[in-house]
Amino acid sequence: MGEEIGFSSWDPLAEDFNNEELNKYESGPGGNLQAESISHTEGMTKRELKRIKYPYIVIKKNGKHINDFMLSNYIGSQLIYDMEFIPSKLLFFVYFHNITAFEEAFIKLQRFNFGLDFVVGRPPAEEPTTNQDVEQNEQPESTSNPESTETNTCSLTIAEDKQEHPPFFPVPLVVKKDYTAKNSQLAINDVNRRYLSVKFDFTLERHGAYVLKESIDEDCERQYRFGRVLTVAKTPPAMPSTESVLSDEELKALFGAMKCCDCELHTDNSCKYCGIPYCNAICFNAICDEHEKLCKNFAKLPELERVKNNMRCKIPKLQQLELPPSGSSVQITAFEQTNVVYIRSVDMHSSVAYIKILSTVMRKGKCAPKLKHLPQTGQIVIYKFDREIVRAMVLNVDDPQAIYLVCVDFGNIEITTLDSLYECSTDLAELPRYAIPVLLRGIPRRYMRPEVRNVLYQIHDTFSFVLKYNEREFDSNGGMQRVLLFEREMNLSLNRLMKTLLTPVEPSFDIPGLTEKFLNHVSLPTGKNKKLVIMSNFYCNIGLLYCTTLDFAYEITLMQRDMQVYGESEKAFTYFAPSRGELCIAKYYGKWYRGKCVNLVGNGYPSILFIDYGHITPIHINSIRRYPPQFDFPILTTEFDIVDQPNDLTDEMIARLKNHFLTGSIIEFDEVIFNEKQNNYSLRINDLFKILNGA
């Protein structure tokens, strides 16, 4: 006999097992599937087409433990083509690549069912889906290439040449040289060097990223201005007046306040014998001769004569008011950072004196002469904007079009030009300052997120707080006292509230992931000759650049600080694979950045698009964390199309293009265009062909 033929390795079904055309069910679990192809598919949504093309199982969410991550691990991510969840019906639709994958999942659910309610195919009594459900749960079709994802413009592949994300740091507003320079006014007016560490955290407000006005009623509105709230009339009065709303009799009855005989502002200082009111030594000197004639007891009292002579020959320099004692009632006049606020005492005498100073500055500042030259750092000036006239101290004059100054009677930092600055007289400059900066104890400095900003504006000058502090906790580096603030009526801690707002919490898996719609997109300026920062040049070969402005690049770097703290904190889950389109925090080159998942691959490396930089990179699931809802940072980077860029570029042209648009460089483009119909941005480069040809 010939050699015996072995049939042990022969499988007659192996070739047909994965052939979907031969896998047709007449009964069993596949009997409920829609096997017939529908030829008329016009008007159908992507969800309806997907249910016709792919077999699926419907699983009911009857417990918190049932989520997409649990189902993906339980069924097997390699079997699942896609998964969607309809919140209104609490149903998961799990789609499979083919009948084979569907059969394997069905057998697993039958044999090892841990309380899962499921049906095969379309549920028998399904209600019609709404357009809202379609928009929330519709997922883009997967491509045949696992290393690509479809966007609105073209197919973006994974970036091959990895580059570190460039950091951007602004120049400090105040440096040590400003204090040590000869005849430095900053060293005189800021003895504790408090403004050496000052930061401007309201760049997005300056560029119109937030709503800055809110209507109160028909006549008034609230304006949010760099950490300070202003309540102003919608229409300016015909004749602006700085007088108090209360009459002279009412003020005298409430506070014992009368009009000064010199400046005619309300004051509670008066002569002990004749009752003539005056504000301070300056006003007393102005009325001293008249007072000598009118005061009957003046000549009889030698001690009053000595006081008069002392006040004539010596005008004391009024110093900044000290921090109110611990236990005092205070009010917030402005906030500078997430952990720095300005406060003032709200006791009767301090409030009257504070309002009197504001009125004095308003009245005398109207006649102040305009500054002709750039002021010096630390110089006290009069700053006029809208209908406000305030005292301010100059912090930075490096750019004449962006002069930084701090309003000393409130504490907020403003940016202005020379046209809004006026000379401040000596008597106004030497008036005391009641707004004192303090450091909230136990609160770190974090990015001024929209939610934090809104909360601080709501409590600004609305609530009164009880001040608590220990003088031994003075921060010598920042020149401020560490304090605790408690709301006076409810005894609620402002420090605890801020810590809660600033601490990101990793969401659990029973909470649906956030998508890009959760974040606000900030528009970039358009027009000719605009300078932009290149955040990514990975896809310039197909005519795409990811850019932002220099100010926004600074903001993106500041956001990363919060993401590092969250990324390095203790993890609730060791591994996390985000669903397609879900936001996440991913580790790249040893640092944590935010991104969104654009493609799921069964090798544990989902493709992540870093939305602040604009490139796609596969990241392992142990280097990905869920996106916390506290990170409501706006998106400041925009995708730009390069106008008239050819499609057939050679490798040399691509290299020249990337070398010209280096990541992190600042490029002046001839024109930035926004296309309303296509809802995208474009860049026009007149010398584009010269760049491509190396000319």
C-alpha cells in the first residue's frame, strides 16, 4: 500500500469559515438579523445603514457597572466593529465585523451571562430614534487603513517624525532690575517687591474670548474687566457727577460726614472746637487762615497753635494702609490670580475713607494734564477709561502699545496705551491705598479656567468675608500675607471652595466621556500680514498647518501645568482606552497633554490627536487618562489650509516646506482668511512657489 494520507490537519471549513457570503442563517441567533440588502438607501442616516451592513447585539444598561469599557473587555475588542450608546433608552448597540465575530460574541453571552439583558438585531419594540440621538451617538465610518482617520478635509495619517511640543514663556512684567535701578520709583512704592511675581491671567478676556458684559436691568449693566466688576449705566448721564447719591443731611446722619471746606468732598474729620470739616493736612493748610479767624477758641489754646504750625511746616507722606486685623470683615475689590485677591476693610470709617479717596481721584483727575512721554516703572499716574478715573502704578512699558499697570485702589492689572495716561499730582499719589493683596492659604496657582473665572466674578464685591491669618505665615517671596476667608453670613470657606474648583477629579467609567463639543473654540484674527505661531507642520505636505497667535501659545503652555499635575496624580484606572472622538489626557515625550481619540486599533495603541498641537500619534493605554470635566480650557489652535498649494509635491519640496514652517517658529502670513461657507481657515503665502522651489 502507498503511504497513508493524514487528514488530521485538514479542515474543510477553514476556507469558508470567514466568508461572509456563505454564512447565511435561516434560524438560530442569526435569524433575527436583517440579511436582505436594501437597494433604496436614500435618506437613511449612517446609523440605519450601519445596522443593515453589520450584525449587532442590543444590550440594556441596567447597572452602573455596564459601560462601553466593560463590554469591550467582556466581549473582546477584536470582535467589535463599533459601539454606540443611546442615553434616552439606556441601550448599547454593539456592532461586529462579520457573522463569525457576531456568533462568537453571542455564544459567550449565552454561556457566561452575568445579568446582561440582550437581544439579537433590532429590539422588537424599539421606539423611533430622534435626530438628537443620531447627532450624539453617530460615529464616523472606520477606514481600511488602521493608521488613518477621516477628517472634514482629507485623510490624516499618523505622524512619522515625532517632535516635542514647543513651550512658550512670556517675558516677566517686572524683574529685579526694575527695583535695583538708580532712582527706582518701583522700589519706593513697592517695598515688599510684591509685583516681582505678578502675572497677567486675563489674556483671553483681552482678546474677546469671553462675554464681558451682562445686563442687570434696563438702565445698568455689569462689566467684567481683568478681575474687577464694574456696575455702570448703559447710557452715560448728561452731566457726570462725582457727588454721593445720599444728601448731605443723610450722610451726616449716617456717618457724621460733612463736606470739606476746601475740596468739598465728604469727610468725618473736623475741628474739635468749631466743627469746621477738613479732609487732611493738605486741606487744613488751605483753610488755615480762614479757620484762625472763625474759630473762637483758636487763640486761647496754645496747643492748637502748635498743631497748626506743625501742619503748616510739615505735610506727612501718607503710607499704604496696613492689613486689617485678623477677624475683621473685608470685601474683595479684585482678583489677580486663582490664589491672589485684593481685599479692603468694610468697617464704617474705612468705607467712608475709601469712597472719599475714590471721589477725590475722580474729581481732581478730570483736570490732570496728559502725559507726554512714557512713564517710568513704578510711577503713579492717572488712568482714564470709559467713565472711570483711577490711580494706577506702572509695571511695564516695554511695548508702548501695551503698557501694563495696576489700579492701586482696586488691584486689577490693566493694559493700555499712552493716550489714556495722565499726570498724577503729589497730593493724590500720597493718599493711602486701601486695597491690599493677600495670598489664599493652601491654594496653588492654576490656570484661570472659565468656571473659576465665573465663580470669582460672582463673589466679587457681593459677599463680605471674615479675615483670618497668622503673621508668622507671611510669604516673604511674594510679599503677601497668607490668609483664610470665610463668608460672613454662612461661614463658608472661600479657600475650600477654590481648592474644590481647582482640583481635577478623574471620572468613573459609568460617566460618558466628554467630546470636543464640550470645549469652546476661540477664533483667531483674520486679515493681511498676520503673525502666527506654527504649532505643528506634520501635515504641510497635504496643505495643512496648525497655528495660533503668540499670546495664545503662552496660554497653551500655562494649561499644560495643570495637566502635568493631574497626569502625575494617583490613577483610578491603570489602563484606559478612550472611545472614538472622546477627549483624554495622554503622555507624550514624558509630559501630559490633552487630545482626542481618532482611531481604535487592537494593539493597545489608540491613535490620539493632540488638539493643542495638531498631530496624531499612537499612545499606549497605560499612558492615557480620562478627561476631567474641570478642564474646560478653550481650544486655541486652529487648522489652516494653505491656499494654492500643489498636490504633487516631491520629497525635496516637502522638506523645504517643513524647514520654512518649523514647529514653534513665528511666521508672518500675507493673509489669514476665514471661509464662512466651508467653516474653515486658510493661509495665503505669496512666495509659496519660491519656497517650494528653493528660490
